[in-house]
Amino acid sequence: MRPLRFALFGNIYQAKKSASVQKLLSRLAEKHAELFIDEAFFNYLTGELRFDYEPAGLITDNDFDADIVISMGGDGTFLEAARRVGSKGIPILGVNTGRLGFLADISPDEIGSTIDHIYNNEFHTEHRSVIQVTCDGTPLKGYPYALNEVAVLKRDNSSMICIRAEVDGEYLTTYQADGLIINTPTGSTGYALSVGGPIIVPQSGTFGITPVAPHSLNIRPVTLCDDVEIRLSVESRSHNFLIAIDGRSESCHEGSCLTLRKAPYSIQVLKRPRHSFYKTLRQKLMWGTDPREETC
């Protein structure tokens, strides 16, 4: 059997993670794995961190192949790795050298045991849904797929925008707000959560719609089945607005019609044995923790 082939993507702004990277490289070398490294990350390792390492090859664009992709950083790095993977179907393992780490939930201390789990076939794969966006029936300039969320936002700091929303051709409502977030279950613990959206369990087959600073108090988040088509049209006093797709934003003109639907592919996320979403909530968000108990 040929060696396992790994593709490594990483955050180039975290110098403190050098020991974690070295641990990963050493462990993969022990397993005789083939490691391909993103060119920007490799230049960072050899230039900034002074690593002396010769990979099997460098990844210069999205035309690559691997058995497993490793994302080393925070959730932002994981989202970028997911963008690079796209529809290839390569499972992604997230090593968290950032802060919260919902997607990248493997700690640096677990790198050795994690690689052992992979070679012992003790991991399972979660399929995470993706949102596809088109503008007036054509793709946007940037990557039009979101693993977390699509946010329609006002461009300036003055007045709110009006967003007319339709679901499968039926009028839902017109949001007068600073913006509107349409998120997957994966994105429910991100931007949407910070503005009052619900936490959605992965694989629930749903999308969330959450307004950002709505003008009306009777506008609340709503959860929809992910097989619907959502159409949004925006009015703005500045005659333009922003659309942010997993944090990558671009400007759109007023009158543009956005169509959002479930993408024809999903992102595969590698999870450890006995991984629990509810345990992650308790650990990462301090879910249900009563601070009064710490003072008793």
C-alpha cells in the first residue's frame, strides 16, 4: 500500500506554534507519510521559523490531491482550508493553535495520539453542508460557497438597509436592519450566535436566518430546512451593500438579487473517537456553567 498523503495548511501569523508544527512533522515522518505543504505556509516555516524541512511537494493553487488535509491554526484557517478543498471530498483535520476552535478542535497536545488514531482508522467523518450564492443568476467574483455563513451587511456606518426575503418564491418578510446572516449548522456557533441566533446541531439539515441589529423588536431568528431556495433583494441609501461569505467580503449594487441554496457538495470534517458536539459546547462556550458555583 502507498503511504498516506497529507496536505498541510497553516496560519502564518502564529510564531508560538512552532513546537506544535515540529511535533506534527516528526510524527508524520515516523509514519513515512507523504506531506505536501501550502507554499505560503512552507515559506513561513522556512523563512520566519527557520525550519529545515523538505516536503514531498508544495501546494501553489487549488489543484492538489491528498488523503487528508490538516489545518493548523484557528477556525479561520480551517475555513480557508475548506475553501481550498472545495468539492474534492478530502476530509479535513483541524489542529487548534488559535483561540476558541470549534472546527479546529484538536489541541497541540493531542497531535501524536491523533495521528495514531488516523493510522488505526479510529476516526469518523462528519459531513457539513455548504451554502452556494449567486448574484442575479451568475456566480460572484470570489469563491461563492460558505461553510459558515453568508452575511448581507450595510457598507457604511449610517443608515440601515432593507432586505426583502423570499423562501421558495414565497415572501417571508422585509428586514430593516444592519444586515442579515444566513448560516449553516456549522456557522451557528460563529457570527450568527454573537447576534442572537440559535445554536444548531450539525447534520440537522437546516439553515438559520438571523438579522443583525433589526429595527423592529418583533423580528426574530428563524430556522429553515436546507432544501429551500432563499432569495434576497436589498435597498440601501448608499445604493450598495456588502456580502460577506465566510468573512470574505465584496461590494454589490443596490437592486442585485441574491439566491442562496444548499451546495451540491459537503465538507468532510475528521472527528476523534467519542467526539460529542454537546461536550464541545460545554467546553468551548462554558455551556450551562454557573459562575456562582466557583465562588461557593
